[in-house]
Amino acid sequence: MIDARRVLAVVPARGGSKGIPRKNLRTLRGVSLVARALQTAQAAACVDHVVLSTDDEKIAEEARRIGIEVPFLRPAELAGDRATAIDTWRHAWLETERRLDERFDLSVLLEPTSPLRRAEDVDAALRLLVESGARSVASVSRTPGHYTPEKTLRIDSQGHVVPHVPDALKHTSRQTIPAYYHRNGAVYAVTRQALVDEGSLMERDCLPLVIERDLVNIDDPIDLEFAEFLLAREEQA
């Protein structure tokens, strides 16, 4: 709870994955991705209840193994590639309220594919949401200079390399490139009005929670190797 507001943490973890089969059950340092997300939610001081949204019984078993109740499975229409995060999140929010006969004012979404998040990131997002009066908060990271629009190239119809942004070639060093940020997937925090009532997340009045340390999103097998390296480095620090 924060500022007398009840907080629900939702961890979405469907069984299907094209890039990495059974991705949410893959392990890093001996702990599955879904278990890491659930344990982080449990450790966050501001979270009152944690729920797993899954269509997969094996993933549900993994949650129960670490003490998370799984009172429902996600319906099939929310388990495919075209199901939106907002629809999945909203379903989990309302279904949890129905089963607990309890109302939640705020919620956080913690995707298992961001395994380097920390409980303090979750709490920081919720504090920013409440203290600012914003509708939502999304964690972001600074975009490396070589991935910015000024460094992005296109291949034109004649097969020539051309800059994506006009005057981009004048930026010969990253120090002259403006600051850009990208969503890192660590945490999204939202008010009930924004998500449940209006079905929106980042469309307006969304504030950034800037995370400075290295993070990784698990999309391809090599991302698992990189995350393993980063976690090992953290443990040795």
C-alpha cells in the first residue's frame, strides 16, 4: 500500500513463445524468469497482492512452488500473439478483484522478460505515480548513441545508404546527439482510472522512471547469455 492506496502486481506469462520456446520457464542463475518477476513483486514494499496471469499449467505450477496462488488461468483469447498487454492486464486486475472481493487503486505490470529489475524499481515507480498525480509511469533507459535516429540509416530505392534524419551526418560524435530514451520493460505503473476505466497506458500523462544501470530484455537466446553475465557481475560486486 502507498498513500492509503491498494496496489496489485500483475506478472503476465503466457506459455507460447516463438523466439525462445518455453521462454518464461528458462532459468538465470538457477531461477526461472517467471519466478524472478514474482519474487521481485513479493519483495516490493508498496505491493499488497501479487497475481500471475498465465494460460499455461506448468507456469502456474512454478508460481505455486514459490508460494503464489494462481486462482485462474488466462482465457484463450488473451493467450495468442495478438493479445494486447492492456487487455491482459485489465483482465487480471478485474478477475483478481472479483475473486478476492477487493478493490485495487493502482497496479504494476512486471514482465518476466526483464529479469534485472529490482524491488526498489517497483517501489520507485509507484512513488512517482502517487507523488506526481500522473496517470501512469513507464521505466526507461537512455538509448545508446549508435541506436539513435541520428545514427540510423535507410537504403533508398536506388540501393544507396542515406541518413534517416536530415542533417544527421553533422553528428560526428555522440556528444552532439540529443538524449533519447526507450522503454526497458522493467516496470509499468498505472492508476485504475487509466487502465481499467479507460483502457489506456502511455497515451497521455505518462512519466518516465529513468533507470541508469544496465538492463536486458529477453527476446533471443543471446539475451539470456547477456543477462546471465550481468547477474553474475552484480553478485560479484
